[in-house]
Amino acid sequence: MKIAHRSGCAAALALPLLLAGCSLLPTTRHLPVPRPKTVQTATPQELVGQLNQRWDALNTMTAKVEIQATELKTAQGLEKDEPTVRGIIIMRKPNKLRVVGTDFAIKIFDTASDGNRFTLVIPPEKLAFEGTSSVKEKDPEHPFYNLRPDFFLDAIAVRGLDSGNEYMVAGDAETIEDPARKHLYIEQEYTLSVMQPKAGPEKLPLRVITFHRDDMLPYDQDVYDSEGNLETQIRYSNYIQFGAVKYPSKITIKRPQEGIQLVLTVDDVQENVPVTDDQFQVKIPEGTTIRQLK
């Protein structure tokens, strides 16, 4: 009788739990299982050799893009998007670059560099800036006055290594969610750290480049200044075929020190097409105020 009494008590105690939706039994859930991708392998020397080969094969480039500029006010937790503009990018090695942004055929900005000096013209504000490529002067109140051709040049093509560079390669893996297919997959990566030796034992980073091992293409590039501070973060995504060229259709450029983000949506890319010197000439309209930067 005692056993029956205890069973009845247990049933009486369990009934409110069951009615409340609670279970006294363990439950099992199915979780997404990361799926590995097919990967390629390369030695550090082979990885650097492939990067150098792609860079050496590139002499000129023209691209048509859309540019979405965002001012990043990190301290205030705010972001301010500027209107999207159409852009033309023209590059010729080693250091010539021009970027023109327009909105309904109205020129919004025009900037060019020959590797030594740069010019930036902002026609709607009748304002222009000129200076050397190494200029450090910044305008903290107007982040987009700090646009420079050089960081576009760093972003649109991943340079090969110079002969004096030191480097190291590490393997890594990242678990990524694919929302369209509703599963996880493991992205195997190689990380290439490029360093320039400094006086003493310290070796400061110049660039850190991440390659996905399914296609051995660069997807991330961080660029550092001479003091080892992070200058530019570049993300490459959704590589597609433009004629004979496989190129990212989206490039995100962040400049954390200036609080600038630029997202380039690439419509067309052509490599090794003829470009002339006059395509790198920026005309400063009459009545424009010119600021010489130091």
C-alpha cells in the first residue's frame, strides 16, 4: 500500500508539471553540423608565388562600380550613409590611379595620384586638396575630405610581395552560417602575414592577407602604417567572372582612423587594357579653393 501511495504522489506531482509544459524526461535536438569544403593545399612559398604571379600579370585595370560611403561615428555608436554614387576607377602600375564619382552625370569627387602627389577635387563644394602621398594632415570634422587614391589602390588589387619583405603563413578555420541553405560550413583558410623588419628584434606588420582554401583567392586584407597601426581593412566577397577575369563583385574598405567606410559594388572589370596619361589628369574648375596639405 505504501508503494501505491508513493506512485500516486509522484503522479500527482508530475501532473502540474505536464500541464505547465515541463518534461521530466531528457529531450534531444538536432543542431546544424558544420560541413567541410573541399580544400586545396599550398606551401608558404607556393602561396606567395601564386599571389606574385597574379600581381605580376596585372598592368592596368579599369572598373565600373557603385560607391556607398558611410561615416562611422564609433564613439557615438552612429553611422551616416551618404547617397550612392557611380564610380570609374582607372589604374596603371606601378602607382597611377584615378577615381571619379558621379551622381546623375554630376561629378561628386575626382581624385588621382601618380604615387608621389595626389589631387582631390570636390566640385559641389568648390574645394580641392593637393599634397604628397605621404601627407599626414587630416580633417577630423569632414572625414570624406581625407579620401586618398592610395588606399583605393591598396584595395582594388592585392599587391605581390617586395623582395625585402619577410612573411609567415598560418592555417586557420572559420565556421560560417549559410542563411540561404540553412546550414553551417567550415571555411579553411591560409593567413599570410607580410612584415618589414625594423631596427631591433621587433618586426612590424605591413599587411595580413587571408585566403580561402577552396579557391585560393584573397578575401581579407589588413594594411598597417609604418608604426604598426591598422590603417585599412579590406574585405572581398562574391567573386564572379568578368570576361577572362575572376574578381570580387563587392569590396568593403574601412578606414578606422578617419571613420570612413566605402563599399564598392563592382559592375565591370577589365584588366590590361590601354590607358593613357591624360586619363590620370584631374582638372580643377575655375573658382575652386585649393588647399595645399603637408
